[in-house]
Amino acid sequence: MEAVASGTYLTTCSGGADDFAATPLQELADEVARGSLRVQIGRVFPLTDISAAHRCMEDNSAQGKLVVLT
């Protein structure tokens, strides 16, 4: 843990395909639409700029979720 920089967050996911399939995606989308579930958007990239989105993720400078639009 000494090698992890201060202010860095570690997350893991041990779920499999069955766990993902059981996720209530429509309920979550409805909550986002109602405003009762807020998702912090860091930056939005067009698909043509996917390399910049990847750099942003690698640099840990997103400050929220990255969105890539097709």
C-alpha cells in the first residue's frame, strides 16, 4: 500500500456475468432521469477522440465518469 499515491482510490469488482445480468439497469436509468441518482460526469469525448479519453483515464484526471459518444 505504500506504493499507492495519496488521494488515489482503489476499486474492485468480483462479480461475473450473472451478477451484471441481475443489475436493475432500467431502475438506475430511471433514477438518473428523475434526478434522484446523480452521476458525476468528468468529461465527454466524441468517439473520434477516444485516445484523449484513454489518456484522461490513465492520468487519473477525469474527476468523474468519462462519457464517449458515438
